[in-house]
Amino acid sequence: MRRFSKAGAKVCSRFSKNNNCFQIFLRGTHSSVLSDLRLSLPERILSILFTKYPTMRFLLFWVLLTVSQISLISQTTYLHCGRVLPMTDTREQTNVTIVVENNRIARIEPGYLTPPPGVTAVDLKSKTVLPGLIDCHVHLEWEQSRSSYTERYTLNDTESAIRAVVYAERTLRAGFTTVRDLGGRGANIALRNAVNQGWVPGPRILTAGRVLSITGGHGDTSTGSREDLFDPPPGFEVGIADGPDACRAAVRHQVKRGADLIKVAATGGVLSMARDGRLPHYAEDELQTIVRTAADLGVSVAAHAHGDEGIRRAAVAGVASIEHGTFMSDETLLILKNKGTWYVPTLTAGWAVSDSAQFAPGFFPEVVREKAMGIGPKITETLGRAYKHGVKIAFGTDAGVFPHGKNNLEFQFMANAGMKPWDILLSATVNAAELMGMQGKVGTLGSGSFADIIAVDGNPLTDIRALERVVFVMKNGAVFSDER
Ligand SMILES: [Zn+2]
């Protein structure tokens, strides 16, 4: 074997001045080189085979090429885990090795396997290891601040996009390896593509592009502004749509631009300049058109909704998820339960706006401050009822309303609403993956799933706030942060 490689090296050096070494096999000059008297027995056999069956040269070439490429790409990591919550039927495993090959989990083996030469082992023996967390409601393009209401006139799209990159990285560092971005100016689509290309670090992103809203509704950022600054007024291309025809066009336009799902503002909202946050905005026929058009294009619909009537209309129309659901009645909760509609409560945003309204004078314009008061306690009470009724709950924070990277605060708020730790964990893993249509790929640790893996200090099943202490994040098989 050594002699063969020596001969190979000689052949290479002789020909590589002019061309690639592999081409020797292709040109047929190789047999004459191999007929050298110094050839070993295997080399002679190859030589005879090549002469008799010329196609074998091609076969060997492709085998060598494939093997060399596999060895270049293939990367294996062993994670030695003290405690694992795989979020599958097996609740908890202790003292195991997760074998990661490339970007997938190959298998989970009992005990701490000794890594073969060249394989890295990561010591997580004193940690709890979980699937990467999933946040079903973020806005990576912006972050609420005192200057938010003037930024729409001062910040250009490129600046907004660059800032979004920073927010995406913070989100990933907090242990969130997958998110749904529920609305921005459109940079969220570019951000998703940039992350997928590996240009910038960030979580896996499913994005809604721009929010669909009625004229003067929650997504109409021209509300409250001088009319001449928005002339002509925003139309379906930017998500402002009235009537079924415009709604149909708006859905198709967002999907054409690259949206993975549709976000609709079914009622007013807290942070927009409109007077009321609870009134229903879209009529039944508009919501039905949005849901049906989205379904025709293979995407789902997430509905922002605070008031009960708007929540009811959206659920009846068949949206996949109700976001916030602040003033949901028991009757409407039962509609969600019967239709299998997901509830994404976003407690952290509720508490953030309540606190700012109460304790930070001047943080919000007065029309917003009045709406923001008391939202946090109200959503908490609603989540408690939804949980008791058995409504399907998926984790979502509305990060951007509060600083990105603080998404983990939601866990404590969910516990305060009465949810048990295991159910909270399910909401941020298995449930969220199901809502996004990514079951088996993310949200569980098992053979074949993406190697999106985090480790925390402590045990979330006995102390939910352990999820605020993320010390290790692997996404797609690559270690992103390691602060053990
Ligand atoms: Zn939101």
C-alpha cells in the first residue's frame, strides 16, 4: 500500500504540472506508467484490469473522488451528557453520548463513549441537554425603544437589515435555534436567506414577511402620520389590504416575495397608534379568503388578535395560531380547542409593555400607554384558562417588543400562569415544531433530527429558570457558543 501511494505520488508529480492527477486515469496513459517493473502485485492486477476493462478507470476515479469528498465534509462530535431531555417518549436519560455526524444527530448511546481519533468530545456531564428552543413569535427587524415611533421615518431598509443580523445572533445565543418571524419590512426574508447560506449566524427562520392589515389597522404604520408623507397610501404590496380581492393579492404577494407563512392582524394592537387594540379588524369573508389563499399556496396563517370577536373570527376561518389572545372568552377557547388551533400567548411582551406603561414615563405615546396598561396580567390569566381547557399551546414571546435574547423570560411567566414544567418545555420544542410543520427535524433529540442542541445549568423540570442559563448552543451540528 505504501509502495502504491509512492508510485501514485510520483505519477501525480509527473503530470500535475500540466493537469489534475485524476486525469491520468482518464487519459489512459496510466497503464503504461503502471507497467513499470517496480510495481507490486496489487498494482499489476489493477494495471491488467484497467487494460482489459477501460471503464474501470472511471469507476475507480469516482470512488476515489467520493471518498475524498466524504472525508472532507464528514465531521463527528460526541456530546457526553449528564442529563438529556430528548422531548420524546423517553422523558429523561442520564449519562449518555449524543453522536453528531455533520448537521444531524446520528444516535444516542448509553454511557460516555470514548471518541475515536480525530473526533471531538464535549463534556456536558454536569449539564442538562435539550433540543434547541423554538420561539414561534419574534420580530427580528426591530426592538421597541423610546425612538421606535420616529425610526420609521429615519431608518432605511439596509440599516434595519444590518441591525436584524445582530438580533438574530442574540436570539441564537439565548438557545433559540428556530424561530418564526411574524412581521417586519421584508428584511426578515433576506435575513432568513442569509442565515441559510451561512453568511451570518442565526436561528432557523420561518418568516411571514410583512403583516397583513386593514387600512388604519395594527400593521398600517402610516396611521397617525401626515397624509402627504404616505401618498399614495400603502397598498396590498406592503400588506395593507381591504376586501377579499386585495387580501387574496396580498397573500400571493408575500408568498411570491418568499414568505414561509402569512401573518394577519385580525384585531387592533397595543403598540400601533390606533385608538383601540381590541376591536375586530378583518371581516369573516376577508379572513376566510386569506386562509384559503394561503392554503392553496401551501402556507399557514398566524393571526395577531387581542379582542374576543377577532380571535373567534380568525379561529373559525381556520388560522393555524392565535397570537396574544389577550381577551379570549371561555367560549372562544373552546372553539380553539375543537378546531385544534394553536395558542401562542407572548406573555413576556405583555409584561414588558405593562411595565413600561406603568414605570417609564414618556416611553410610549399616550394612546399606546393606555392600551399597554394591564396587558401582562390579563394574558397570564387567559393562558391559565387556556391551559386548563386543554388548548394546544406553543411557545412565543413577541421578542422585539422587549430586547432580543431575553426570550427565556417567557418560561417563568408561563410557570406563573400555572403550566407544569414538562408542558412548558413541550410548548417550546415539540409543540412549536408541530405548529411550524417541522416535526422530527427540530424540537426533539433523536436519530435523524437536526443537531440543534443546547445545554443549561440545572434541571428545568425542577427549576424552570434553569432555561435562562443556557451555556452551550449547537446549531446544525456546529458549536455556536460554549460558555461552560
Ligand atoms: Zn408580534
